Amino acid sequence: MTLRVTPGPSANRAHQVSARHDYQLVKDSLPRVRAAALAWRNGVGALLAGLIGFGLLKGRTDVGQLASPYDAVVGLLLLVALLAGTTAAVLLLRAAHGRPAATAIKEYRAHGGGSALGADHAEALRAASALSRGVVLALSCTALLVAAVGTTWYGPAAKEEPSVEILTPAGTRCGEVIRMASGLLTLRTDSGEVTLDLSRSTGIRAVDSCTPEASP
């Protein structure tokens, strides 16, 4: 069986225009991806800066003031947000500026088929993939930060043990009540457990917290 190959029809004006359009589209793909990555990098950076600034306006500044397990949840959210944000930044920089390394000749020939246009197109595909993943991770980082800030603001506060302030001739003692027996009151203070004789005290009152001046 003989296979006969005959030339196809000659290219007309429409074919030439379409070929030039496809060539130009492939040629401009890498600059377009680079420009889009720069825009997304700047936009995501402004969004995160605004979110961090907004989170500092009000609300708790100490995660330790949250009740358990909300304090651990906030810490986990911030850790995952940090990892997602760092990875997103690396991917967006990769998409905008390429890899921080020179391209080897073997890799150039393998990905581009030996032509500059083919190599640029292969790099455009890799940059577009990095841009897509970076945007998803950046938005995930934003959502995690919002969740962490919201939990910090509106999460239940940790319950503090009741504290008392005892006035004695030797000074003022303040701390959490541990036990009381036989007229003796034991307090947990910053300097450790202290036992006081209530018969020698000149005053006692409940306080929300012990100030540094109240516990010499």
C-alpha cells in the first residue's frame, strides 16, 4: 500500500494574519504574566498592610487574655497564616521576576525546544502557575488573619481567680486565695505563697487584680 502525500492549499491572507496573531500572543505571554504578578503582589501587600493596621485599632493585644482553647486556636491560625503568607510571597515574586538563578543550556533546550520563543512560553506557563497558587495562598492568609483577629477580639476572656488585698502593719499583701484555716490566710503572690495572720490585719478587700505596687 502506497501512501501519497500531496501539498495542502496555499496560505491565504487570513491564515497569515492568524499565524502572526498567534505568534504575537505567545511572544507577549511572559510580559503579560509578569505584569499581572506585579499588580497582584502590590495589591496583596496593600491588603495585608491595611488588615494589620486595622487589627491594631482596638481589641485585645495579648493572646494570653483569651480563655482556653481559644488562645491556642489564635496561635495556630497565626502560624498557618504566616506559612501561607510566606509561601504566597515567594510564589508571587517567582511569577513576577522569575527564579533567582541562571537557566542552564540543557534546561533551555528541554523546555523551549531550542528557541527563545519556546523557552519564553514555557517560562510564562510556569510563572502563570506560580501566580495562581500565590494568589490562592495570599487570600487564604488574609482569611486566616481575619479569623485570628476576630477570635482575639470576640473570644471569651480567661477567667481570673479572685484576688484579695490584705492591709497589715508591715505593709500590703495581694494575691489569690489558696486556703484559710485557724485565722491564717494563705495567698499565692508573684513572690510565692504567703501566709498571713488575719487577727493582725487592719483591712481586707477584694480586687480585680494585684498591682505591682500592692505586692511588695
